[in-house]
Amino acid sequence: MKATILDLRYRMKDVLRAVERGESVTVLCRGKEKARLLPLAAKQDGTKLHASEAFGLWKDREDLRDVPGRLRKLRQGRLHDL
């Protein structure tokens, strides 16, 4: 499928549906190819994406067990302790 910049702006839902169906979408800007959107549902070798080694990379980190507490700590200012 080919899509222009205007298609991405006004019909993104249709473009994403095409990608979900497994189609690759070529993005055109003034008639020239600028990008290609490829589906991530399966890798080129046929394995599922969630079977990738990147998933579960931080599963053993203790500081991420309490996610709301971690976010609160990240959002505090540097001068909070003064």
C-alpha cells in the first residue's frame, strides 16, 4: 500500500489497519518514497515478537517491583530533600 503524508494525517486508522493485516505501507512525500511501515506482529523468520529476548529484560530488577513508588521518586525534584 502507498500512503501520502495527508493520508497519514487524516486516515491513520486505515493505514494502521493495513499494517495490522500484514501489509507494508510506503509513505510518499511529493511523490517520492520517504519511509516504509512494516508490521511487527511477526519477525522475518516467523517467530512471534513477544518471544524476543528483549521482553522480560528487566523482570529481575528489584527497584521496579513497586511501579507507583518508582514513578513518584522519578517525578520528585532534585531539591526535594532540602
